[in-house]
Amino acid sequence: MIQLFRIVIAFLISLLLLGVSLTFGREPMIQITDGVYSYLDVHDPLPTNSFGANSGIIIGDEGVAVIDSLGSAKEAQNFLAEIKTITDKPIQYLILTHHHLNHSFGASVFKNEGAEIVAHADCLDEMVKHSHTTLENATSYGLTAEELAGTEIVYPTRTFNGQSLKLDFKGVDIRLVTATPSHSRGSLFVHLPEKKVVFTGDLLFTDYHPYMGEGQIVRWRAELDKVSSLGAEKIIPGHGPLSSNRDLMEMKSYLAQFDTLATEIVSHGKNIDRAYRELYTTLPTRSRSESLIMANLRIKYFHPTDQKAQNTDNAKTLPAQ
């Protein structure tokens, strides 16, 4: 628990350090295709905008499915208010792509609207283990008491363990596809085959350096291939702009390059500052969250105390989690 707490702190503080303003920094949701909308591409990832997390909605014949709740009750209430400017249909589902606070801590707002909260069973397990502790310490990440007002932990009310789950949602075929372990334990992505749309959650960071602290690199890269094989025309990443298969392959290459170089640096006994400099000058350029390079090195490669299983990717050993 202590190690995961450190992970979340490093993730959020690293993103916070990139902010230039503490104002609410979201553009309105945009229409992806008929009946599908998303927040996309926050340029200044801050506590007040869920550290740049994307989210979305799918409008069916009788209701709305929400993908990720953002990072606080206040953020979720803003999100809900915007949904209601688009449709007056009830919120039927809230789908959580994974357990990290900036994607899940607004869930109570949608539960209060009557939504069934759906996630992978491992996501529920991670939330039960860690979410209350994370919320108790959330002011350490730059979230003020005002920003956190009304935020409470609620858990998924429906989970699954198989390869996929097709939701009973009239008008749109929604398939939740297991992607665990990858970016995190309990990750999933949302596939709309008829719309040729995928919401990846944090499998994909586009033009952001990704958070890799809990990552299973080999499995993560395989999940990116899985998404690519679907032939989606529009891909909504967890962070960043509307994306394509090219972005998936660039992410796959980035993960391999980072993991190989970081592992080599550690094996040669170099210190973390030297490791950062080498990675910073070698990795492909991404315009946001460069401080996550240091956070990833510190958590996954230099101090992996409770993450031995997650740090065996170069040996192609994949533990059951």
C-alpha cells in the first residue's frame, strides 16, 4: 500500500509541476462521431482538470454510457452538467477504464444519477486496497479542500473477469475488453465496433510522456497491438488528442525503448540523475509531462520495492496478477 501511495503521489505531483495556471482548463466536449463525445487534449495538466485525463460519453436509444468519471466530485459535476447540455437521457452506465484517481474519483456523482458502475474485477480490487488512502492524502497532490468537496469513494457495482463484456445498451454495441495487467492492474478499453471508435484509457498517452510506474511493459505492448488490430478510425487516448494507429505504434515503441534503456542503465550502476539525462536526450520528443521520466525511473527501476514482479518485463516473465 505504501508503495502504491508513492506511485500515485509521484504521478500527480509530476503532472502538477507542468501546470502554468490553476484555472479550470478544459475545452468543451467534442463530437467524435454520431452519438459519441469526448473531452480531449488538456494542454496544461492540473489538479483542477484531473491532471489532463480524457473521458467520454456514448448516447444510446434510451440512455448514456459515461467513460471515466474524472478526478473529483467537482470535476464530475462539471462533466455531468455538460452531458445534460447534449442529451436529457438518463445515465445508464459509468465505465471505469482503471483505478487511478483522475479517472475514477468522480464516480459518486454518476452513482447518484442511477448509473451502474462497471469495471474489471481487478480494478475493483485495486480500489478497495488503495482508493481511501489516496483520497485521505489527496491534498498532497495539489488538490485543495474546495476542489475535493463532496468527493467520496464508491466502488464498481458490476465487474467481469473474462476477455470482454458486452453491455446491454440499446442502440450502440459497447464492448469492454480486458487489458490487464498493462498500464495498471485492472485496465480495460472500450470498443464501439459499429462506430469504429476505441476509448483506450491509459493504454495510450499521445504527446504526453506516459506514467509507467505500475506498468507491465510486455503485456502493455501486446494490448496496444490488440487495439491496433481492431481497425478503429478514431482512438481516444487516456491523455492527449484524438489519435490513430500510428500513435498506438509510437507508444509501443516508446515503452520498449524506455524499458530497455532504463534496465541497461540500472545494470551498469549509473545514478538516477544520469539515467534521467540519458533518457531525456534519447526518448522521442513529447511535449507534456516530461517530469514523468524521472518519476518512472524512481518508482519502477530504482526503487521497485513492492514491484519486483512488475520489473521482470525484460526477462519476458509475466506474473499472474
